[in-house]
Amino acid sequence: MINTLKRKHYIIGGIVLLLLITNPSRNSFASFLHKTGLSNIGRDYNFLICSVYSQKEKDKYGDLNGKTYYLGIAGNFINITRD
């Protein structure tokens, strides 16, 4: 009983540690978007195991009016913007 409990804690701790190590940075988000400057992108929330990033969007006139949100987890980015 105690060995299985310890084993579960080690597995959960390993998963959390892996997510902590692979939490993507702002520079990796910029390279994901193929951008060189960091002016239109930002990290809105950092939860240590995942982060929420945003990119300001331009309309047809060149004005910044909207944002696209991405979830960064395990070195990957997922678009989470609602349409």
C-alpha cells in the first residue's frame, strides 16, 4: 500500500517537473509565430506549468484592435481564441 502511494507521488511529481521544465518562453512564442520583434506579443499569465500568450492583431487599416490567445504547454502552442 505504501509503495504504491509513493510510486504515484513520484509519477505525479515527474509529470509536474517535466511541465515546469518545458514551459515555453516569450522568445519561443515569437519563433513559433515567425516574428523577430517582441512588440506585438506578450505573456498574459504564467502558471509555471503552462502559460497564456497573446498576439495583437491588425485590422485592414493597420490598427491594433484584437488579440489572439495561445496556451503554451510542454513546448507547444495551442490557439485558444474563441471565434
